[in-house]
Amino acid sequence: MNPVAHDASTAGRALGLDLGTARVGVAVSNDARTVATPLEVVPGRDWAALDRRLGEIVDEWDVAIVVIGAPLSLDGSEGPAMKRTKKAIARLRATLAPPIVTYDERLTTVTAHSMLEEQGVPGRSRNDMVDMLAAQIILQSWMDGEAHE
């Protein structure tokens, strides 16, 4: 892993993560942080393997910041999923060099499912695609919000 810490305000690629219990959807931005692209799905049950793969992705893509979807309840409160995400973030902060920020991910999975349904992707083929697309939506939304600040 790249031991150099990155400043979130500088240009450089951003990595988007949709942390699920079984899988982690991964998306990456271009260098200018204007376009997010789905990258892959990493199994989420083996934390050591997940940490290792995310470290490889950070190095390979020269990631400057990691954006993780915050699974808030519809009313904005923190439920059990957010508590699990906070634990995962604490662990990832100890293993990844770039700073980690969170972004409200409410309804991203629903949006991803709808997009795939509109494209005619069969239900069984959607699982991995949904996770990557949700990561892309989280990252793109975060970048669009950053561009307006």
C-alpha cells in the first residue's frame, strides 16, 4: 500500500465503496474526479482479503480519497447497518493510506436495481452489478456535491 497520505482537497482519483455484508461494490473516478466508473465487486466476508484487495486497488489506481456509502435509515438516523459500517471504516482507516469520508447512500441500491431493470438485466445477473453500480452512484453523487461546494 502507498504509505503517502493524500489530501482530500487535492485532485486525484477517488474510490467509491458500497459496503455490504457479503460483497463490496467498488467504483473509481477519473483523475479530475468528474466521472465515476464501476470497477469490481470484492467478497466482503474475509476482512483480511478485503483489506488486501482494497490496498491493491488504492495503489493501482493511485487513489487520493476513499468515499464509503453511509447506510442511514430513511429518517436519517443511524441503524445497525451504519454501526457495522462505522466498525469497517475504523478498520479500513488503519490499513488504507488515503483519507476516508462517508456519503449518504440512502436509496442507492434501489436506484441501481431500477436502472438494471430498465436495461433488461435479469434478476439473477444483477447481484454483483448492483453493488458496483451502487458504488458508482455513491461516488458520482459525492463528486457532484464536491464540485458545487
